[in-house]
Amino acid sequence: MEAVRAFCIELGCEEVGELSVKPDSVQFTAVVPNAGQHEFGLTFSLEENSWSTSSWLRVRSFREISEIMFNAAQQNLFVRTAFAGMEMCYRRNDLGVIEVEQRPAFDPDTF
């Protein structure tokens, strides 16, 4: 997570918080310059069924969140976020290729 936090600083994020280590998670916050009002929660884990780490980022467009998610996936983290009713997942496969999956965040038939 420190490497993901460092990437946020490199990307130009402001107000990048320190890592907060809790019994079941590690968290930090960051604000991308000229962010506007959009906040995204990211969940990172080494594998889908492991414990998770989180960050809250305020961004001006989805481009920054995609760059952060891609960078985290390159570090072999499974990354997931939900936005506007969609869930996006980034992961590195066994060949080292970053796979991106987008799906509905909820079942519209049961919502």
C-alpha cells in the first residue's frame, strides 16, 4: 500500500494521508488536484478472498482512478471500486497482463 500511496503522490495528488494500519485493513486518503466533488473508494487485496486495504480518493475524472488502479494491479494487487452502479476490477493475470473487468454493482432484478 505504501507503493500505491507513493504513486498517488507521484500522480500529483494533494492531501495524501498517512497509512492507517488497523487489525483488518490499511487505509489512506488522497485528493487529486482540481478534484471537484467526486469521491471513490478503492479496495485492494492480494487475492479476492483475502483481507482488504482501502483508500478514498477525490478525483476530477475517472482517468486518475484508472491510473491508480492499473498501477496497483501491476504490483499484483486485486483492485475493485464501484461507481455509478458499475463495479470495476483490475488484476494481473498469470502472464503478467493487467485484466480489467466491468460489471453491474448490483442485480437490477433484485434491487
